[in-house]
Amino acid sequence: MEKIRITGVPEHFNYPWLKVIESQPFRNDGLELEWVNEPKGSGAMNKALREGETDLAVVLTESFVKDKIEGNPGLMIGLHVASPLIWGIHISGKSSFNELKQLANFPFLISRYGSGSHLMAYVLAKRENWVLKDLKFEVIGDLEGAKKALGQSDTKIFLWEKFTTKPLVDQGIFKRVGELPTPWPCFALVAHPKSLKKNVETIRVLRDLVYEESSRLSKQPNLSKELSDFYNIKEDDIKFWLSQTTWANQAVISKSMVENTMLELMELGLIGEKMDVEKMIFNSLVELV
């Protein structure tokens, strides 16, 4: 049976995808949907898109925009989350430091270069008026790598989605010293052009099924309990996350949003040029407004 592979982080944002894939809506057509968890985040997903190892990926917007300019063949077919991602700013739970202003010279732990944890370090440094050229990075792979690294040092910073790390903060493994929202909608849906050429209608239907499922879940009264049980996060934290989060439910992308993301990345010295927004999206599946 032919497979369509979808890759995303193993976090609560992607629950609608898991529910749709669980139903296997294309099985009678000889197509199986396969979900691949990628704990190393968007940098690793961009690599999978470049190497043709995934058909679809749910990628952080800023990470894809940068990688697209640098040669990623993927094309946006919509957004998945239309609201910002709230990054927690973490240090070791054993650290004697308590204030963000004390951390100016600390190196950042990142999942990989080009990942959200890497790019958002520059956004944080700009906000705090730290010297961008002095930033230092240590690649740790994923959340488990960060736990190990912060267990060995109290002078390193780690940026990661705040509700995913909240259980580690509650346990005293991490200490959160601040938060950082993205200046843009946080997750984009990106498809490989070969997959679009082969299965464009199936991909369109799949995306729209996820939009429908996101809308259905948003109206479900026991959603916070369901997500809490599934992801092992306190229900009160899930309720707070839901109050800050909007899943996308239509195939619309703002041209100005993408352009502003590129401008921000240029100001931070993370890209050297911009590209036409039209070249970043698959026009027949997305309305550019």
C-alpha cells in the first residue's frame, strides 16, 4: 500500500493530525497515512523535506522561511497554527540565577542550526539588547539532550515551547526565567513538490480534514482533559494553552505576514536576501491575501 508520510513534533499542537491519521480516510483508495514524530524539531523536518524523506511537515514558520530561501524545495499549503508560539526561556533548575538580565553571556542550547530554538535566540537577544554577534550555541538534538545539558551546567539557556516543558519546570529540572512569543503564526504546513505532483488532491483533502478536525476539537468541552491525558500535561496548563492558541481552519496565508517574517530574519542577520512570497507557496491550494 502506498504511504503518505507526515512529520511533526510530538506535541499537543499536532493532536488534530493524529486523530485524522488514526481514521485512515484514504485506506479504501490504497493510501495509508503515516505520522512520524520528530523530537528534534523544525531543523530536522526541513532536512527531511530537502532529502525527500517526508511528504508533508508541520514546521515552525520562521524555520521554513529561512530554509526555503536557502534551497528547501518544500511549498506551504497553509498554516496549522495561526497564533504565536510561546517559548519558555529555561535554565537549569539547580541554577542560582533567577532573572533574564543575568543571562546575557550564556550560550544557547539548540536542537540544530536553523531550528526554532536557534532562530528565536536571536529574537530574544534583540529584545534584550544583547550583542547578536556574541551569541554562542551548543547543539543538543532534542528535549532529552537539553535535560542532560542543563543537568550538567547552570550557565546555559534553552528555548522550548513553554507548555511542553512545564512538567520539567514543575519537577525542578528546568527553571523558567521568562517567555518569548513568536512575532508570527507559529506552524506552517509544508509539502514536498514531488508529493504534490503525485497526490495533490489527496493532500488537499487531507489538509481540509485536519482543518475540520481542528474546528471540531476546539468546540469539544472535554478537550483539555483529553489532551492532558494524552500528553501528560496538567489540565490547568492545557486550558491555559488552549486559551492562547488558534488552530488554522482555512487555506489562507497572509502575504504581509511572510514578508514581515523575512524582514525580521534579515534584521537579525539570519538571511541575506528575500524571495517572492508566491514562490514559497503552492498557489493552487492556498489563497494568498
